[in-house]
Amino acid sequence: AAFTKSAQLPFHFWLPNAMEAPTPVSAYLHSATMVQAGVYLVARMSPHLGGEAIWNGTLMLFGGATLIWGAVAALRQTDLKQMLAQTTLASLGLLMLLLGVGTELALMGMALYFIAHALYKAALFLVAGAIDHGTGTRDITALGGLRGKLPLTFAATIMASVAMVGLPPVLAFYAKEEMYAALVGGD
């Protein structure tokens, strides 16, 4: 149930297909609540099941596969909401992978990224909706030169993108530093 809720492989197909919803609904459901609930459930079960090889291995295997699948699929998209949906898959896979690693540093990185992802991804979904409303399309091949036409949306895009990339001093920067340290083998 947790894997289905958080769109882990092989239950990942519903998330990109749910982009038919209005953009504010996508921002709410696919950044902070619905998909994160599965990760939260696994995190709550980890104190009891963590440390078991089958638990940690399963989370790392499926989380890693979902991370790679989402990242590769995002590169093939031209629709803004589909790109965001696929990168959400990748982020959810990363969160599961970190839960599988199970070290204190990995869990701290997971908790920080859990919050940071919800904040910046909701903003990016709303930006995609504003672009769609302002231009009539979400196709990136037809978009360009919007800084002058949509200056507030441009500013919001820059701020949310800085968070997604993880540049200092935003929360995602600290989350990603913790995750990198955990995945390199830090304790």
C-alpha cells in the first residue's frame, strides 16, 4: 500500500496519468500530501523494521529503480506538468532509497528533503499552471521569452528552481548535502 501511494515501481504509472487534474490540485496532491503519505508510512514503520536486510534491501532496490526511472522519463517529456510528475517520481524513489540506507545521516537527509520537496514542487506545479493559463500551452517547445510577458511567474520560477537545484541558502541545499554525505558512506 505504501509503495502504491508513493508511486514506487511497479506501481508508478498512476502518478504521471494523474496530471489531468487542474494544476492547483496537482500542486496539492503530488507535492505534499498524497504521494508523500506512502513515504511517511514507510518512515514510521522503519524504527520497527529498519535494520533487517530484507527491509533495507527492498527499500533501496525499489527506491533506486524508481529514482532512475523517473529521472530518465523526465528527460523525454516536453509537457511541463509531465516533467514535474516524472521528477516527483525520482524524488520519491530517492526518499525510499534513503529510508533503505537507514543511517542516522540518511534519515536526517530524508526528513529535510521530504519537507523541501513539498515546498518547491508545489510552487513549480503552480508556476506550470500560471504558464499554461498565461500562454495556453505547457509544451516547452512552444514556450520562450516569457520573462517580459509573465514577470511574477518568472520570479516564482527562479525561486522554486533554486530550491529544486539545491543552491544555498535554501532548505533543499542542506537536505541534499545530508543526502550526499549519507550516500557516500558518511555516518
